[in-house]
Amino acid sequence: MVVAPCFFLFGYNQSAIGGVLAFTPFIEQFPRINTATTTGAVKSEHALIQGTVVAIYTIGCLVGALASSYVANPLGRRSAIVMFAMIAALGAVLQGSSFSLGQLVTGRIISGLGVGGVNSVVPVWQAESSKPKNRGKSVVVMGIFIASGIAMASWVNFGLSYRQQTSLCWRLPLTIPIMFCLTICITTFMFPESPRWLVQKGRIEEAKAVISSLEDVPIDSEHIAIEIDFIRQSCNNGAVRERGFFDILKTGRERLLYRTSLSILINFCAQMTGANVITYYATTIFRESLGFQKHEASVLAAGLLTWKIVAASLAFVYVDRAGRKPLFMLSGAGMGLSMLCLAITVGLLDHPGAGVGATFFLFMFMFFFPLGFLGSNFLYGTEIAPQDLRTHLSAVGTAAHWLFNFVIAEVTPVAFASIGWRYYIVYACTGFSVPVMVYFLFPETNGRSLEEMDRIFSEPKHCWQVAAAARRLPRGIMENVENIEEKNEDGKADHVEQSSGKSG
């Protein structure tokens, strides 16, 4: 009820603008971003403006993500989410009612502020409220909602492509996010606050009540006492110490700078492998690069982005079974291969069947991308952060996601116009580098408590030994407590059965 609309909002806004760029009423309203019927120097100028209009949204997202680190700690996770959802709704109103390019750009910036904030805070709230053994599923489920939002935008645009008589064909898609924002505002306070944030604020009894509710155990159980103590230790032995934003850049025993670098790098891998080249410009690729007719291109683009949901569902199934690193490595290698093959087939479009081959490799890419990088990248940044800096580190990782997103949205129209098929080779190289970086630099977080990750980063002598340390160190105390409790419950059940048998 909260995660679904939050990430429907994320996914929908990622894709909605790409579909309306070719609508005749949209071009008539904003002729300076028309690249479909222009040529030469005019097309190059319009491509640059179009790229800026699309990309400026991501700058808003970047600022919103950074701002969330200053909002989510003092206000709490829930209040921050509602505040950013209201900002996103205002941006959608401005976009849908635009009569000038300036108003459209302003609306996209404000929408970005809201979506960037929501996108940064929700994974923190989820991770802090989940148990280690199913934390991956609870956060990566947002990948399914992101993919569903992207697909929804594609099909809405496809349906409205047949109704281009009035400006409603582009105004409606740009105002639909208001529905998601209102849902977020209504439902967020129906759910409990993060227990770790409550402990950080010294509200121990409230935290105990939340953990009791989330894990369905008595409030006075040993499990809750140990978990609360574990969380308090991560907050400097019970003394709340809220460090500042720039503390994430410090070196030393906790390796905060290294953790921040990993959070940025995983989002680099997610973006600079080319996923949003396809998400933003799928219709343009099918129509202008591969030569499909307008409605064929719209159907293929919508089908491609719907296909994303399948792989996102697989990530949901396997993220807590296989772990984060195997999915990251498989996803990166698959994307690299897909982009290499796409470059070859697009470069040979004069040959029979090349267009079909290029279409296949676009679908192949959209299978591998969500498998590792449609949600897990945000999850990873929250898992490697210390408690009092979690929102700051998550904000930086999310801001990096949007910064790389901006670069892609800005340069892609110009790159397609200037270097064509060679543009895909850049992303192929990045994709092939992902497995190497992930294996040697990233510690596995699967099944670890959030507090246990502090030990993994602190114990090795050198930062490049952290990934190996994660493979070597045994699972922590919280997993052992859960196993003991499960055995105790089984033992009680057996005892009751035996007593019943004797009584009978």
C-alpha cells in the first residue's frame, strides 16, 4: 500500500515523457524539442533541447535524494515520504497544465525533487523494518513495481497515440502520477515507523512495540531484548550520536568513505550499462534507429518495457537465495553481451534480418538488467551503511543514480545523431566490467543483519580485503537467536504432542 505506489510513481515518471515526445499536439505545443520531422543543424539543436527537457527531471531527483538525508532523520521515515510525495504531486500538476517550455521544465524539476526524495527514503524504511533473511525480497519487490510503472506508462502512451486530436493525449499521461502521490499520502501512516530510527531517537518502548508487531513475538521476549541491544550498540553503545552528512567521507576503522564509494559505484553499474537509454528512448530507437512504423514502434516499446516485469520477478525470487553479488555479476555480463550484439546488428541494418536481431537483443538486455539492478542497487546502499548515517549514505547513492541518469538522458539524443550504433559499445564495455568490480570490491550482504555489516567493514586491515572478509566471517548473533527460537518453538510443539499422546 506504500511501496507499490512509491515505485509505480518512480517507474511511471521514468518512461512517461519518452512516449509523448512524438505526439503531434505535444510537438505543436513545444516545437523546439521536435526531432522527428527536422534535419541537419536544426535537428541537432532540437535534440540538445529535448535531451535537456528529459534530463532536467533527473537533476530534480538528485537534489531531492540529497535533501532527504536532512529530512528523514529529524522528521522520521514516514513523514519524509509523505512530504516528498506532496512535492511530486505539485510537479505533476505543473507538467500536465504546461503551456510553455519553461513551465514544463519547472514541473519536471519539482517532480524530480519529490520522486528523488521518495526513492531515497523508502528503501531505508523497508530495510530497517525487515529481518535479514527476507530483507532482500521486501526491498527488491520495488523492482517489480518500478517495472510495472514503466510498462503502465508505455501502454498509456500507446493507447493515447490513437487519440492525438487534442492536447489531452499528452496532458493526461503527465498528470497520472498525482494518483500515486495521493495514495502514498493516505496510506503511509497506516504502517509503523522504522524501529531503528525509534531507537536512534531514544524511543525504546515504541521500538519494542514495532518489532513485536513486525515479527509477531511477545514484546518482552528475549529476541526483542537482544535485537534492541544490538541496534543500540550500533548507535555507540546506546548513546545516540547523529553524525553529519560529511562524516560519510571519513576514512578510519569504519571505512565510511569506502562504503560511500561502493554505494556510488553500484549505482554507476546500474545506470552506465545503458538501461535508461532504452527506457527513455525505446520508441525512438524502434522508430528512428530500426525503421519501424509509428504504431509498430509504440507496441514494441510497450512490450519491451512490460517484459522487464518478468526479470524483476525473478530477482524477487532469487535475491535472498542466490545473494546480491551473483545477481549483480550475471546481470552485468548479460547486459554487456546484449549491448555488444545490439551494436553489431544496428550497424548491419542494411542486411536482411538485422532489425529482427536488434529487437531480440533489446529484449535480451531487458531480461538481464532487472535481474540485478532494478532495486538491488538501492537495497545494497542501505545494507552497508551504519545506523546513524544510513539516510546520508543512501541519499548519496541515490543521488549518484540520478546524476548518471542525467548524463544518459542528456547525451543520448546527441550520441544517436552523431555516432549511431557505436554508442552501444560504450555500454557493452561497462557491462563487461561489472562482474570483475563486484567480485573483488563488494562484500555479500545476504543474510547479514544491518549491524553485522559494521563488523565486516571494520575487521580487515585493508579496504580491498572487505569482500573476502564477508565470505570468511560466520553469520552473526541475530541469525543464531532466530535459529534458537525456532528450535525452542519446535521443542515446545513436540512436548505438547507427547503430553497429548500420554493423556490419550
